Amino acid sequence: MIYGIVDPEDDSVFYVGHTSRFDLRRKQHLQGGDTLSGLRIRQIKRRGATPLFIQLEICGTRQAAQLGEIFWMETFRCRGTALT
């Protein structure tokens, strides 16, 4: 599955990733680790909000998920979105 993380303040996607275990990955993200996306998540939480997680695509294989992640990252970047 390809997913995006959205800042609820401005509805901007700031992260694109892929996983076969979405619930676990979402929990990991919400911990706000020492990454750029983790920093953004901590900032969102300090505002009293929760980042939104959106499903972008379901993929049948790991290779399809990796290619899909690249596709979605490039799609957002081409539209001027700054991803972490």
C-alpha cells in the first residue's frame, strides 16, 4: 500500500511511503521519531492536531509498491509539494 501523511492545517501531503503493515507503520509515524517527517508530526501534535493518513494506491507486490512510491513522490513534487 502506498500512503501519504497530510498536515490537517493546510491539507498538504508532506510524506509518501509504502508498507505492507499500515497499522504498525502509522503507529511508528505517530511516535514522531528523529526524522524530518517525525519533526513535522511532532509540530502538528503540538498544535493539538493529528496528522491524517491517506491511502494512495494498493499494490500487489513489493516491487509494485516501490515503483508506486516513486510515482507518487514524483507526482507530488511535480505539483510543487515539498516532501520530507
